[in-house]
Amino acid sequence: MAEQTGETRKAIRVIMLGAPGSGKGTISKKLLASHGGNHVSTGDMLRAEVAAKTPLGLDAKTFMDRGDLVPDAVVNGLIAEWLDGHRSEGFIFDGYPRTVPQADALEEMLAERGINVDLVANLAIPFDVIVKRLTSRRSCGKCGQPFNLEFMPPRVAGVCDKCGGPLVQREDEKPEVVKKRLAVYDAQTKPLVDYYTRKGMLKNFASESSEETVTQIEAELAKKKN
Ligand code: AMP
């Protein structure tokens, strides 16, 4: 097997499942730091479209601000386009698929392109922990620096340590919207746990420590690759 510069850098192909705020983004970035490959977040792709005020972004924003999912066809299109541009590269999908129709579409897209997924990692974190994490997130309105009022508070309340800009809360991280997003997760995304369990692809990871979860996922991936 190809090993580079003494370090194992095997391309991994992982689907990260879990409620909003379960740590999918953080854990994906930590895994990719050692494996290389792409962090593919449909949430980030959509926020980029919103920021660029594209027609797709303007349409998606109304769903996102209410905590609803954007239509399946929109995100399936973003992923198809992404896969076409990155056929032979590793990836972690974060926040996609989010519904059974999206999972069916993904299966078809991967099969058409001859791509296999190594693991579906489900982050099973209690809802009360998630609500606290999400509603305490803030970022600087000027430079984007992230903060967390519980775990990484700014030195002066409401002010960015880096540039002095005002801290803001994402529209969809306000308490009412977080509640709605978790209800949407329960109704539309949680069925994917059964979906991938039935296919023998899923493993649950329940630790609240992202380091511990990364170690456990690495161990699972090593088992699969050997
Ligand atoms: P995230 O940052 O992954 O929590 O995504 C933020 C918002 O983008 C979600 O609340 C949805 O409105 C939308 N979104 C992201 N990914 C998807 C998806 N796979 N399907 C539908 N909507 C999505």
C-alpha cells in the first residue's frame, strides 16, 4: 500500500452522521489533518452560495434561516458536481446525506462513479449537550473568528479578541431555530442511522471528546483497510 514520508496518508471516504452540533465538522477536520482529502460540508457550500448571493443561495437562505432543510435536488446537485471534480480523492461528507432520498441518490452517484465508502460514522451525542454547544457559539462579525461562550469565551464580553469587532450569533444558532433543527434532524435524518445500519456500513461513536472519537474512528478505519 502507498505510504508517504513515513506517515500513513491513505485516502479515506467517510460519511459523518450526527445531529447539528454533534461535532461532525471538528472531527472531520482532525481526521483529514492526518489523512489528507476533502472536507465536504453541504452547509458550508450553501453558506458560500448565500454569501455570494447566487440564485441558488438566495433560494436556500429562506429554508436555512428557518432551520428547515433545503430541497434534496439542490444538495444532490451540489454533491454530483463535487464528485465529478474530485473523482479519485478522499472525502468526509459532513451534513450530507440528510434524508433517505439523499442517501438513495448518493448511493447511485457513487455506484455510477465506482466509488466505495469506507465507513459511516454516527456521532451519537445527547441533545442537551448539543443545544448548549450550539446556542453558545458566536463569531466575530468582522473577521469571522469563532468563539464559544462556554468553552472559549472572548476576553471582553461581546468583543472579538483578535480585531475588536462585534460578536454575532448565526441566525440558525438562536435557541428557537436550534430546537427546530433538532426536530428536523429527528424526523428526517435520524432514519439514516437505521438505513446505514441495515447496510452494515455504520458504527456509533458516543464520546463527547472529539479527540477520543477521532482515535476510535481511526481504529475502525484501520480495521477496514487491513
Ligand atoms: P449545517 O451547517 O450542516 O448544519 O447546515 C446548515 C443548514 O444548511 C441546514 O440547517 C439546512 O438548512 C442546510 N443544509 C445543509 N446540508 C443539507 C442537506 N444535506 N440537505 C438539506 N439541507 C441542508
